[in-house]
Amino acid sequence: MATTDRRATTLALAHALSAAERGLAVLPLSRTKLPALRSPHHDDSGPACHGECGRFGHGVYDASTDPARVREMFAAAPWATGYGIACGLPPYHLIGVDLDTKSGTDAPAALRELGLRHLFTVPETVVVLTPSGGRHLWLTGPPDVVVPNSASRLAPGIDIRGAGGYLVGPGSRTAHGAYGTLPGTAHLPPAACPPALLRLLLPPPRTPHRALADPGHGHGLVHFVLTAHEGQRNTRLFWAACRAYENGLGPALAAPLTEAARRTGLTEQEARATIASASRMTERRP
């Protein structure tokens, strides 16, 4: 097993370096698809650090295109068997469309239906096949547009990886199998996201007074966070917090959402940082 893991780490590093050479910022991942390096601040109670301290262990904020830094990260995480590709960063400003096939969902069909309804087609682009039979579509966004992460917001089984998120890179090995590119797409550059789809990915315009006194909606958002599975916790919290602030419930729901996120396994510091990001995101919307 140790030999297999070393080989998987060597291959993951090689793929990560190749991606970095293309301008994609990468970080090492463990077999669980989570960042391989533990946060150096897990016992801290101070403000969130996004890598300003200079140490590794800040998740997607560690991502780099510098080959020397990538090698250093993998050397610090010899158990890594995969790598993540950070979304939302130049030069591609990558947007990942994750089409899931678990739990009886048919995300590809849902995306086609959205395309028919909103008059867009997804262009030819890089497609990464997941071990569970899903697909990751790589698209690019405008440099001045921040696309948030979301889980099943567009339709059941369609998750979006945007700013602050990452995609598992092709060539990675996880506990459930390997990721690889769909034949015929590896050579393609990530295609531009169709404008009609891009509009769907952005938070709706802020209407602060629309649902100020809707406690039922608040309970639904908290429940949405509580039922998050591993890998969905942060994206669900961010989505719920955005909806709360858009509806004028942000200050009232900040504490319940934080507690719900803590119950799913996030630290209070991580939860508060995500909710603060949602607050800033909605404030920037007209």
C-alpha cells in the first residue's frame, strides 16, 4: 500500500506541475478530496488567515502556479494522492460545473433543460470524468465577475465551483477512484461561459426588504446547512448565507447558521469567515 501511495503521490505531483505550467493554480489533496495540509491555525481564535502567515495549510489559498512552491507543498504532504485546481483566479478565472449522477439525479439532463429554457449551449471544453460517473465542465469567466460556489442551486445535482473553490484535477486518485479527462477534450482550452449561463450563476439582485419577517425561510436555510454532506459544507453555508443577506435575514441568521455549520464539522472560525464572505458578496450586488 505504501508503494502504491508513493506512486500516486508522484503521479499527482507530475499532473499538478503540468497544470501549473498551463497557468492553473494547484494545491495537494488527500484521498478524501480535501486539502492535504492541515491548517496551522486550527486551534486559533483570531481572525481568519488566508495564507498571510506564509505557512501552508490554508486550503485553496495555498494554490500556486510556481513549480517550486508546488513541489514544496507536495513534499510537506507526502500522503497526497491528488491535486486541486483553484477556480476564479487569473488567467482563466475558471468556473467548474459539477454534474453529479448520485442519488438518482440526472444533472446533464437538467443542464440541457436549463439551456433550452434560457437559450444557451455549453461549448466544447475540457471535461473531467469523476469516479462516481459525474463530469466536471471547465468554463472561464470575465475577470471582473465573481462567481460564488453553490450546491444544487441551479438544479439538483449541479454544483458550481467558483471563487474560493477548487476542482479535483485529472490524474488525481481518491478513495473512490481516479479522475481523468474525457477523451478528445484534454487538449482544449477552457471555453468561455455562455452569458446566459453566467447570469444564472450570479446571486440575484439584492432586495433587502423582500422577506424581512419570514422566519420559516430562515429555518429552511439553517436546515439546508445542517443536512450538508462532506464536501458540501462550505458551499452550502455560503449559499444559505447569501440567501439570508439578500432577504434581509443575515444578521438574525448569522449565529444559527454558524452553529449549524459547526454541527456539520466546520470550525466556528471557518463558518464565520464564510458568512462574512457572503455578506460582502451580497453588498456588492445592486
